[in-house]
Amino acid sequence: MDSRASHTSQHSEDTDWRTLVAGMLSASILGGCLNVASSVLLEPGRLFSFSVLADCLAATVALLVVVHVTVVVASYYGTVHFRWSAAGVCWAVAAFIGIISGFYPLLGVEELSGTEGPAFLRQLLFLATVLFLATGLAIFGYVARHRFQHWPQARIHGRTAVLWAPFLGIQTLLLFWLQIYRIERLSSGMSLVSLVGYLGGAILSFLLLRSLGHRIRPLLVLLTAALLVLSLPWVSRSGRRMAEILSTPGSAEKATTANVLLVTVDTLRTDAVSERSAARNFRALLDDSVVFPNARSPSPWTKPAVASLLTGLPPSVHRMTEWNSYLPDEITTLAETMGRSGFRTAAIGINPTLDRKYNFDQGFLEYHFTYGDAGRSFGARLLQTIDPLHYGEPSTEYLTETAIHWIELNYQQPFFLWLHYFDPHLPYAPPPDLLPDAAPPSRIGFEFAGLSRIRSGHFVPSVSEKEWIKGLYDAEVQHVDDNLGRLVKALRERNLYERSLIVFTSDHGEEFWEHGGFEHGHTVYDEVVRVPLSFKLPSSRSTAEIAANVSTVAVTPTIMDVLDISPTSMNHESSELRSLSVFWNVPPPADWPPTVSSETLYYEKKEAIVLDGFKYIHEPSTGREELYNLVYDPLERVSLVGTSSEIVDRARRLLSAHQRRGEEIRQALDLEERFGDPDAGLTEELRTLGYIQ
């Protein structure tokens, strides 16, 4: 009799602990999913990648499991050594698991109340938190079920809740992630479909689990679910690599062995990589290249400049001229043409104005442009502490490492890789080892992000402070130069450097009070629109420095020409710009079109045209005109607008003709301007950088 009673007691105790572990796993997965889901509402840039989402979820669930295991171990220790009641311990631990699981989502996400995420998702999060709190209490009841022997239904409901909670948590996280990062970018009507699917899936999974009843072993199911969640990072990366292999382009329209690497450095002035600069890796690349020292950007800020770079069309055609402009689908990009020609296409970079939200990913098989960190979930914070390079704010080192890794995976086939470095864009925050030796001004320090204070007039830097700010910029240029050296070294180690076409340029420059202003986007003077441009030709020792005034809009037709790729779209055939390869080995053509820069972002709109050694600047809203002789006045100090009427008249006619030609191409392509508001995370990044107020 005593033996039977002892066996029954031991079986009951074993059952209690198995039940406790099941509740612990259920609550960990449940709380982890909702904690990450609430972080998704803050729309951190890096969570666009499903792999990063999987990493954060696995880390969060692992942390919660550790917390619960700690409580269980402490409870067991108390039971054995302090002779506590096992039933009482189960009650205490069950209460902890049940109650805290309902509040896990909100812990550590202090900014959630101020998020600008979709209203229905914020309401759903509140309802889900209440629901999960109730589910947690059901878990509590299941774990402490021996106290509910007089109510058998409590055990049945608790069992169903323990099994259902993880499935519901995963469904909720997927709904939030798809809505924020995918569905909003596709169709607003899909939101309702996704919500209906979520509710239907939740109901069906509950009914299925309830109907299966005692035929399921909760602990076995939950252990399997936990292992799947923890292995999700490996599964997502394996699936992504398999998708990359399956998406490899088939037969090329024109076979070629050359690879194409387009390197753009944001905010890079031409003089920052001159012979007098310390940028030795940039200089080494330029020494191996055909260089255009008088190249100019079609616009003094990123969005229109890069749109022209990737399409071969001026801003007067693509009209990507506002901070919320979208690239029209009707325009064929360089990436689309390269993909159809057998190249594997990818883009890696940082700049919120180039987000895929604005359709810049058109034609790229992979588009790894990111901003922000991995969020504020428990797992994200742990990963940011352990590996800030991959989970914190993206950096220049991160871009270089990502580019080298991508090349290692794809170098055995022709590829087109666009790498866009964000430094030396504001804020200026160079690494400590590159900082100037002198002590910083007290009002600035070792970093500078005071653009808004300068624009508003609340901070007027002194001469020495201006020099210090410029020194921080130069240090950031040096930092990018160091990383370019790493990239070139990796290409050489894989014997890719010699047989690759490497195009190096910038989207715009930066003013440091040469004309009384600071930064970019506000003028079309040369410190803002004159940029480096070079072509390191594949399998060729051809080098030259060509003094012609050219535009970076010609990058697309030049790449296509060097690779012998014929125009495949109407916009390439319609463009009046030609390949710069005509300058390689022959005298410069006499009828080369003048260089136009336009579409300022701030203050009055300005446009400029360079012709016959002169530069003409016009403000359409005020009628103000300027004219500079770039040969004798390269710093654009003395306007000759009142003394050279013939040049001014010709410049006016050419600017008018340029605008008319742009409108004709727009009509031929049937283009319409597209605008839209980005998500909250992207909006905050744009506001931080000063693009919007």
C-alpha cells in the first residue's frame, strides 16, 4: 500500500514538473513572439530582412527560456533544500509564467506609445496583449491543475491554451512583419486579406488542437516548436541561399566574363580625392582608371542624382525631385538591363532616400539597403551588444564586409554589384583613430550633427570651428578610403580586379561655406555638384585623365557600351546622352551635349548649365542669373552675367531646350510622377538627416 502511494506521489511530482516545463516553453515562445512583434511596430530598418527577424526572435525566446529555467531551478532548489511544498512551488512558478507572459511584449519597448505604425496594428497589439495575458493565466491553471481536480474542464482548456499560445504568437509576429515590411509596399487591400487570414488561422489552429485532445503530448510538441524557433536563423539563411541559387540568371543575351562594380560614395567632393588628399586607395584606383575630373552631378542631392545614375535619364525625365518621389515602373534601370544580359545583380548600401520603398530596387535580385538597427526587442538588444556590426546601426565596415561576402558567394558568375557608402554624409562621426590630434572646440566635440542648428541660425560656427567640421568630414573620407582598400584587396585576392569594370563616383559634393552655406541640396555651385568619376576598364591598362565637362547621367550608357550591351528599352534609346567611351582613344567630339545640374531640395529652385568653359546659373522663381568663367574663376566668385550677353542668351536657349526634350521623353514613355509617404521608421531617418522637417 505504501509502495503504491509512493509511486503515485512520484508520478504526480514528475507530471507536475513536465507540465511546468511545457508551460515554460509555451510562455517563452508566446512572450518572445509578441515582444519582437511590438518592436516591429517601431519599424527598425534592419528588420526588413527576414534573417534578422529570425535572429531577434531566436535570441528573445532563448533569453526567456533562460529566465524561466532560472526560476524553475530556483524553485527546485527551494523544494529540496528548504522542504517547500512542491505543489506550492508549482503554484508560484505557474503564476510567474502566466502573468509575466502577458506583459513581456511591452517590456523594453518604451517608445511603443509614440509609434506612428498602422493604427489597426497598434490596437491589435493591445488586444493581443490582453488575450495573451488571459492565455498566460490559462497556462497557470494548467501547470497548477492538481488544484482543479474538481473542475476537469480547467485542465482541458489549459492544455489547449498551452499548445495554442506559441502558434498564435508566431502568427501574430508574421502578421505584423508582413504588414509593416511587405504588404504596405504592395497593396493596401492586402491588409484586410492578411487580417482575415490571421483570424482564420488562429481559429482553425485552436479548434484543431482542441479536437486532438489527449492524443498530443504537450511537452514533446512544445520542445519541437522551441527547437524550430531557435533554429530559424539557420533555416532562413539556408532557404535564402537556395533561393539565390535557383534565381541565378540562365543563358545571357550577350555572354561576357567581365564583372561590374559600381562604387558610389555619398557626399564626396572632387577635391577630397585629389592628389593633395590623403585618400591613397582612391588615388590608386584613379591611377588605374580613365578619369573625368570635371564630371558633375545632375542634381545637388541624392535621390534625383542616383536616379539619373541608374537610368541614364536626367531629372527632367524621371522627376525623382521630391523627398517622397517614386521611380516610375515604366523606366528601365541599368540593373534590369544587366539582369537580362546574364548578370547577377545586387545593391548594398545605406541611405534612407534610396530605400526600396521608392522603387530603387527595380531590377536588383538582391537589394540590401538598410538604415537603423534591429529594434528594441530583448533579443535585438542582446545581439546589438554581442555583434553591433550586424545588428546595430549599419556602418561603413558593415557595408564593406557585406560586399566582400557577397562577392565570395557570387564571383564565379558575371555580376553587377552596386556599393553605396553613406559616409562622409552627416552626421560626421569618424573613428577615434582618424580624429584630428588637436582638442575639439567645446561647442562641437568629436562628432557633428548640428545641421538643423546651422540652418536655423542658432549656431554660427567660428572660423576655427568651420575648420574643425571640415576636418571631421576629411576623417570620414579617410575612413571610406581605408574600406575601399579592403574591398580592392579582396578583389585582387580572387583575381577579379583585372577583369572587372569598376566605376567610381558620387551623388553630390558638400559645401563648407564657400558661398556662405553649408551641406548640400541648396545650390548648384561646383563644391556641391562637381564629383569624382572614373572607369577602371576590364582586362585593360588604359588610363587617362580627360578634361571634358561631362555628367554622371552618362554612367549607364557607358557601362552598357563597354560591355557591348545594346539598349533594351525605350528610355535608353530616347536618352540624348551618349557613352563616355567616345573619349577613350579619339579626339573629344565637337557636339558633346552641355552638362546640366538642377532640382535643388531647399530654398529657391536653381538650375545650371556648363558650356564652352562657362557656367550659367538660373533661379526660375526670381529670375536671378549668374555666369562664371570656370577657366579663370573656378571658385565661382565673380559673376559676368552683365558682360557676356551672348553666352547668357545661348545658355538660356540650351536650358529651355533641355527641359523641352525632357518633357518629350516623358510623354514618349508615358510617365507620371508618383508620390507617397514612407513608413514611420524611414520618416524618422529622413527627418534626422534633415531631408524633411
